[in-house]
Amino acid sequence: MEGAKAQVFGIPVTRDDLARLDYFEDLRDRYLSIEGLEARWHSIEELGLDDDHDRCLRLHHLVSLTRAVEETLDSAFRSGHIPGTAFFGRGNEAASVASASCLRDEEWLIPMHRNCGSHLAKGHPPASIMAHFFGRADGPSAGRDGNFHMGYRPKKIIQLISHIGTTVPIAAGVAWAEKVRGSGRAALTYIGEGGTSAGDFHEGMNLAAVKQLPLVVIVDNNQYAYKTLPEEQFACDSIVLKAPGYGVPGYLIDGTNTLLMHKICGDALDRARAGGGPTLIESVTMRTAGHSVYDKFTDYVDMEQHRKWTEERDPIKRLDAYLLENEIATADEIGESHTRAREEAEGARDEALKSPFPDPESVADDVYAT
Ligand SMILES: Cc1ncc(C[n+]2csc(CCOP(=O)(O)OP(=O)(O)O)c2C)c(N)n1
């Protein structure tokens, strides 16, 4: 029947609405929450986002620094300084920074290959990140990894094992340890929308839900898993619809909105610390660069989609405009934050390039125990 309303997990839908969500349009001004089988759209405007000058400028600086670090790494790759490859989070800088900056120092971050911003927000120094990519002795793997399998022990950042799914059970294990200790500490991890098709994602989510672990899982739905599109990856309208299957609260949000992610993830972590169990947040962004530095994405990405997301949903442009329009920061403060970010990234590159390559004699160190 034309125009008839049906219910999908409590969301009133017409027949036309049953088509896959248009992430660009549907998440302009609203976000979706699912609690039990009750799904509700909410207006972002009514949420009450943070407007504290110092906190907002701190987030702005970290988002800008993330882009500056990745752009500096990109040109370093082209100058031959990166012996392996590099993956960047262009388009998800806001989601990474805004979520990880909700963690306390003593809590755990288990990032993925697009979460340079999460590393920076948790306190991993840019020069150490650069030294990692340059394969230098002062990097966190002491030159053993030329990719993004990078952690940073002093700040409780655990490195990823594979890009595909394996972090979620590890994050669940970390959260379980904190629960057993009764520490009130939480953990935060990420996975790509492609990675949710892997079995490990299911095992980790299920364990976290059954044991009510203090874990927040962010699905970075950047709409491309290398060349695979969401419609070839999952058959439901949106990944957030899997949350009620696990029995956990779910949120579907625009991941290019820094202050929105900061609020939703901050609340989810508070719930986790208070014993309320895990949350699944689907953060929609678009990967507006290649899968890795080697990838010519213009061969397969819809360039009209790319134009819309870079012009209207670039996280940095959006944050600049939001802080200005809401009179949270001045144009001078925003400009100064960008300049400082570029100087910091370039200074970190110069420092990392001074670090030596590892001594070949050390190749077996930390590999075998006798
Ligand atoms: C087990 C395994 N299979 C394949 C790969 C190669 N690979 C790395 S990332 C990736 C795509 C991942 O897509 P998604 O999870 O959506 O994350 P995105 O890269 O888009 O952020 C692939 C196929 C891998 N690293 N490990």
C-alpha cells in the first residue's frame, strides 16, 4: 500500500524508506539511537553539545594536527622515507580524535589503521608515530614494522594485529580484565565496516555483551572496504541494526561532526564505567583518499560522492565553521591552531628523521625468550 507505515525495530518507515539509508542526506541534522528494540531519530541541535572554549580548541588542534601529521607522512612517503606503506584516516580525523579524547589516562585504546587521530588524542607523540613509519629505532616497534601495527605502551595504546576484525576480541579481553579487577575503567576500540563481516567481530561483540564489559566499539563506516561497497558487505540497511541482535545499545551518527562524536562516545564510556556494559557506535564518514598510499582510488570511487563529502562534510572545515558560527572561537584562534599543527607535524618529521635505523644485531631482541 502506497505510503503505508511499517515498523523496523520501532522505526516508522514507508516503502520508499526501506531502501538503504542515504548516509549523506539522512545524517545531516539527526542521529539514530537503538535501545532494546526501540529505535529513535534525534535532532543533533537538541543534544546540547560542548561549547567550552578551551576544550573545543583543544579538540580543534588535535583534529588539525591529525591531518597535518598524515599529510606530512604522505609527502615523506613520496620522498622515499617510508620503507613499507601507510594508511591514512582522511575524512575520519574528527571521529578518531573526538572519541579517544574521552578516555582517561589510565584507560585503554585499541586503535585501527585509520586512527592516527586516536593515537594523538591519547598522547602518542607525533615524532614517535613518524619514527614508526620511517622504520627507525626510536619508533614504538623499534623499526620492526613498516606499517600501522603500532601501539604505545606508556599511554596504554595496544597495537592492532590485523586490519580485519581481530582487535575486537582483544579489546573485549582488556575490558574483561578491568571488570574483574573492579577498576571502573573502560576500553575503546574501532573496526571498519568491512571488518564487521569477519567472525572475530561477532565473537568480540558477543563476549562483551554477554559479560556486560566496559567496552565501546566504534564501527568506522567510511563506505569503502578497499574497493568493496557497503551493499556488497552487509545486507541490512545499516550496521547499527546489528546492535539489538547483540543486546547492546547502538548509535548511528555522522562521524565528521567532532562535538557530536565527543558527546555520544563520552556518554557511552560513562555508561561502561558505571557497569552499563558495551555500546556499538556506527560512525559514518567517507574515506576521501586511497586505501593506502599506493591506491589510485579515483579509478573506482564515485567522484560526485567524493565531491560532496570533501566540500560539505570535511571534518576540519565543519569544525572551523561551527566554532566560528557559534562564537566559541575566533578566526585568529582557529588560524593559529592550524599553523601550530603544521609546525608541530614538520618538527616531528625532522626529529624522527634524526633517529637511527635499528642495529641489525638487535633483530632477534624481544622475539625469543630463553
Ligand atoms: C585477514 C586480512 N585480510 C585482508 C587484509 C587486507 N586488507 C587490509 S584493510 C582491508 C579493507 C578493510 O576495510 P574496512 O574494514 O572497511 O576498513 P577501512 O580500510 O575501510 O578503514 C583489506 C582487505 C588484511 N590486512 N587482513
